[in-house]
Amino acid sequence: MAMVSGMAELLQLLLSVAEKAANVARVCRQEAALFELLVQEKTGVDKNKKFVQDFKTLADVLIQEMIRHDVCAQFPELTGFIQGEESNKFENGLGESVTVTVCAQEEDTTALLAKVLDGDQHAASLLTTVIHQDLQITDEAAESLQLSISPADVGIWIDPIDGTSQYIEGKEEEEPDEGFCQSGLPCALVLIGVYLRSTGQPVMGVINQPFNHKDSTGEGWKGQHVWGVSYGDVNVCSVTQRRPFCPRTKDYLSVLLSSSERPAVKDALAAISSGSLMYASGAGYKILCVVQGLVDVYVLSESSTFKWDSCAPHALLRALGGGVSDLSECLRAHLNGNQGHAAELTYHQPHTESQGVDRWANHGGIIAYLDSSIIDKVVAALAGKI
């Protein structure tokens, strides 16, 4: 593959590696015995406190390391600036700790994966074939992109499989044409977000949904991908707006929440959504529902999402004129009499008072929107209630 530089080339590469990532996710699910073997429970500082059982899968780690490997091979200036959700340390059935990396040579990757997989050569070579395939997605709109920043100005956040619990559980419900899934495989997404190193502003996002619909035979799954770019006067997004899940009226607001959201938030927001709150799994998937115009807003009051969850879909929302704001900052501004205070999330600085993954949590909760006038309605409804 020829060495290239530039943001258009970076976007093309991210679209391609996201599709390879989707292939890894699908291959891992197709091998039942392999899948059983792959699930490992996170412990200690790597554990997301929101879930009693938060799983790390080998698919997650492989996808993350494959993206890191492929991007750094083409853009060495990004080395050290690609971060992901997962630790790449993995323990096999024999209690051996193996650092998962993608090697330059296919046979070396197979050997390393065979070690992780307790000597299962067949599974290791299946995975290696997908990881090392030369897959290239072409997209005319992406090719023609011109931005006055270079890859040396940006960093990347990867969430290899957002909605891991849905991926592991694997409920095979297909996404309806005009709505969204509350749970199941379609909620599992590959998220790659690009932000400016100087300001932390999200400028590019790629979202791949590996399990969008069953193919015509009903056996395997087909995916889809969307992308967006927002920088300066360039705002481009590949998403076609879909019909809203619920019919709109002038005073009606469709609000999407996590099912584990606290009662005080549900009660306050039920009042402005005619009592019709909606729920879905996966932070990335919920923001994607806002991007697609299926709902007006996604609200989360907890600090249970992270920079890798929100960076990619945030860039798409910005490209469409929306955004993702810090909910507690918006509430603070409201109490001080500031209407329309955006408090957009940024992605370049850790929360220094926290430990482990919490350093990269969205600590103030989030509000994801397409229309900024919605922020004031939501914040006014929540003010003084949480």
C-alpha cells in the first residue's frame, strides 16, 4: 500500500479499517466454541463501575490493535496518539498473560493468537486472515475532502465494540427500517473518532454497525457504515436522516435514555416528552439515533460514558449542526442565568483526579442533540431535580 498523507486519505483508511473491524466482530460471533473462549471479565481499574459484569472480549482487543497497527503503518505521525478502551493484555486458559499485538507478518500474528487461544490454530488463522486482509472501502465524498489540518494535528479514540454486553449476549433482532432496536446485536458498533490535539474538538468520526441486517439467505449479517467531518467551514456527513420513531408535534420532544437512568431524571423528562421516554442499549448507538434524526435528544446523568464512546458520533452531530454537551456544565450555566450555554465535550485531556479508565470518563453526564434549542428545554426540566 502506497504511503499517503492528508485527512481525506486518513478518512478513507478509517472507513476501511472499520470494515475490517466489523469482519473481525462477525467472525468471532460465528464460531460458537471460539466465542465461549473469548469472553473475559474485566477487573480492578479497567472495570466500568456501571455494570456488575463488564466483559472484555478478544474481538475488542484485536480490533483496537488492528486499527492502531494499520493506521500507524500509513501515518507514523499518529504513533502514540491512538487510544482505545481496552488493555491489550489477555490471559489464556493456562493462566499465561499475553500482550495482544498485530505483527507485520501474518504467521507471527497467527502464532501469537494461537497462544492466547490455548493452541487453537484453526481459530487463530481464521482471525489472522481477517486482520491481515487488504480491504479498501472507496467513498467519493471522502476522497474529495479538503481540510486545512494534517494527521499530525489530530489524535484518535477507538471503541472497538461499543455495546460489548449486547455483542456478547447476541440477541439477533434486526433493526426496523424506521426505528431503532432497544437491544441486541444492531446496538454493537465500531467507533473511531478523530479530535484536534490542540483543542480536543472532535473533527471526524467513523461508525460501523457490523450487525445492521441479515443477508438475503438469513444466515450471516450485513453491516453499514456512516461518517462525518466537521472542521472550519467544512461540514459533511454521510447520514441520511430517517423518519422519526415517533410522530412530531410542536411541543413534543422525543427523549432517549439508558434503562438504568435514575428515576428523578426519568420523571423530569417525562413531563416534556408527553410521558413517552424511549430506551436503547449502547452509548454510541443512542447518539447514532440522534444523528439519524430518530429522536430529538439523548440524555445521560451518570458518568458512565467515556471519550471513546462519544468522540466519533459527536463529530457526526457537529457536521449536522448539533453536538454533545456536558450535562452538569449546562445545568450550572442555567442556574447562573446563561441560556444556550453549549459546554461541548472535548477529547484531549484526562480527568487528573481520577484513576484508571475513569480518567477518560464524561464525568458530568451528557446531552446529545441535533438542534441546540433543545438543550434549554431539557436543562430547564432537569434544573433543581438532580
